[in-house]
Amino acid sequence: MKKIIKYVILDILRNKIVMAYTVFLLIISFSIFNLEDSAGKGLLSLLNIVLIIVPLVSIIFSTIYIYNSAEFIELLVSQPIKRKTLWLSIFIGLAGSMSFAFFIGAGIPVMLYEFSETGITMIVTGMLLSMIFVAIALLATVRTRDKAKGIGTAILLWFYFSVLFDGLVLFILFQFSDYPLENFMVGLSALNPIDLARVLIILKMDVSVMLGYTGAVFQDFFGNQWGVFIAGLVLTAWAAIPLLLSLRKFNRKDL
């Protein structure tokens, strides 16, 4: 298992796309912090980029990598290696590489300019988002052999979590504006890892007043250690559940 993980990590870290992704995050992060008059504003500006770019690159790169490694995976399956070990090794290699690339590109600048609880929260949530969308990519690839269909599914999933979900939430709020939906919104945020990450970081920045009464409800729930712990469990579940589903499908798949 260690040899497979090592091979995957070294193969990915040498990839030009991952290098470009890391350099891009590094340049953007330093540029934002140097342009803003305070580190807090820089962190808020960087948040919007992190919540869009990190999931997009993680899910698309992982999807393409799995399809391009199909022959390598089939070769390893023919060896006396358990499928569970192989699939988990690929996930650890992909998730570890994407998380490391994010840490180098965005984590180091954040630590240099805003080494605080808020900054650490952003780094941790960014790495969790990398793992989550790698797991979702594995689930998308294992369900179809067609590369174009798999990549299309990955893009649609990213579009849903990044854009469409917020539109649906706004539609619900508009249609049922006469009803108290604040507590419902807390539960609804758990259905989208990007929204949950956004809420956690914004609340740490003490700008939840921008969210109005709903922000106060979020502050009551996520503003204490118990709420942060539950949010962390939910984000972990977002990585674990797609991974387990993909592992189950991979074990039964006829390669």
C-alpha cells in the first residue's frame, strides 16, 4: 500500500497541471494580501477564490487522472493486491497531493499574513474540500467507463455545489419568506460542503452580521466548539461517504 501511495504522490507532484495550480494559488494569495490594506480583508477576498478554484481543480484533475491511469489500475488489479487496498491508496495519493498543493499555494501565504484561528480554519477547510472533491471524483469515475461522460458528470457536480445549490436555496427562501426558515437553513447548509466551509470561515471572521438574522442563527450554532466539531464531522462525512460508495462499486466492478 505504501509503495502505491508513494508512486501516486510522486507521479502527481511531477504533473505540470498540479505545479501550475500550486503556482497560481501562490501568486493569487500573495497578490491579494499585498493589495489589501489589512490581512482580514485579504483573507475574505481569498475565501471566494478558494471556494471556487479548489473544488474545481480537485474534482476535474482527479477525474482525468483516474481515466488516464485505467491501464495501470487494471495491471495492479491483476496482481495479488486487494482492490480495497488499491483504491484507498489511490485516494490517499490524490487527496494528499491536492491538499499539499493547496497548503503550499494558499496555506503558506495565509500563515505568513494571517496566522490566527481564522487563518488556520481556512487552511483546514481548504484541505478538507480538496479531499472531499477527490472522493466525489472517484465516485464519478467508477460509475462510468466513458471518459467524456465521467468528466462531464464531475463538472456538473462542481457546478451544482458551487452555483446551482445557492440558487435553489435563494428560491426556497423567496418562496417561503413568510415562514421562519433560519433553523432550516442550518441543516440545509450541511447538504453542501462548500456552503458549510464558507459559513465556518465567515463566522470566524466576525462578519456574520452581514448575514442578518440568519447569521445570528449560524453564530449560535457554529459559534461554539460543539458546533465547530459537528461541522467538522459533517465535512469529514462528505469525504468518507463518497469514498466508501466508490470503494463498494470498485470492488464489484468488472474491469
